[in-house]
Amino acid sequence: MSTHDTTTAAVSPDDLRMLQHELRAPLNAVLGFSQLIKATQRAHLPERVLHWIEQIEFAGQHMLHVIEALGAAAERRHDAAAHEPMPTSDLLRAVQGAIRMMRLAAAQAGAQVSLCAEVGRPILVMGSETTHRQVLINLLSNAIKYSPRGERVSIEIAGQRSGHAQVVIRDRGIGMSAEQMARLFTPYERLGREASGASGNGLGLYLTKQLVESVGGTLAVESQPGGGTSVTVLVPMAVKSAAA
């Protein structure tokens, strides 16, 4: 099933610039204090606490990169004269980073995240690691959030498929109706889930689709009420790989 390209609303470059401005200062504070704790308290803290602080720093650095990437992508879309070469990255590393970021959320939700990869070597694709990691974090977050406690969320990575790498995120959660699927990528649309108390602002999937398409990829969703959801992301390979 292909996705619906909903264009009834859009997030403007001005909105993204405001988001950058509002988030950069608190994120820099988070990073600054975590680095200060590591520098001054390392000898006094248990190893597990130092690991938690490193996770905070890793997450903060990732979010700063995401903010910059979103702003740069918006500028490129509105500047026809921009011809900067697109970066390349290792998709397998991005998946591993996303799982690392979502480990605590999965534990708190009682979910199990499993990784199935057909290859054990780097999968070079178009786009930055930050971009791919954020795509996968967003998709994993939704899969965990809307799955019953104790259910498994799986990530499957395949090598080259007609010049693309494929990642599939599957869950056994509450799923979506055809009517909800039709509104899936509308900005600020919560699909009626706001009544459930689940957090969110309705921008996650919209921005995820924008990020995937910014590197020349595609995102497709299959779902049915009570039957879970499967999201397939195809990303152009950076080089021809023999690891398929």
C-alpha cells in the first residue's frame, strides 16, 4: 500500500527557523551541564550514572544535528540555486543509533525491540546519519507508543533492492483505519489519538516523510485496526553494494 501525499497544510521555513531558535538554547544547556558533570564529578559517580550522562549527551547532540538538518533541508527546498552535494552515511550505524536512543522508552513501555539485518557490514546510502537516525527514531517511537505492553517491535534491514536499501519497522499495535491512513501525513493531525493521552503534536510522521524524501527515498505504510502497522523506508544506495 502506498502512502497518501497530503498537502492540505505545510510547515514553513519560518516555522522551522523558529523551532531552531527555541530549541537550540535549552539543548546547549543540557549538553553543557552534562559535560560539566562528566568533567568535575567523574571520580565521584558510579559507572552506570556516567553511562546515563553519556546517553543524555548523545541524545542532545543528535537533536542539535536534527535541528540543523531540518533547517538546511528547508532552505534547499526554497533555494533553487543551492547545489550542495548530498552526504552519504552508513544506514546500519543509523539503525543501531536509533535503537540506542529508544532503549529507555522501550523498557518503560515494556516493549522488546529486535533487529534483523541481512548484512553485517556498512550499508552506504544517500543522506546523513543524523537524518536516517531521526527517521528511525520517529518510527520506532510511534511503534512503541501504540503497541500493547510486552509486544515486540521489529526492525528489518535488507541490502540492495534495485539500487535502494530497505528498512521495515513492524509492530503489533492498535493499527489504523483507512480513514486515519488518508490523514496520516497531514501536519498537526493526531488521528483522534489525543483522547488516549498519548503524547505528540501531530508533526512526527509529516517531518519523517519530509526527511525521507529529502534524500530521494520513499516511505510506505500498511496498517489495519487491531492488526498492527508496517512502515517500509527505501533509501537510495550511495554506491553499488555486493551485500544484498
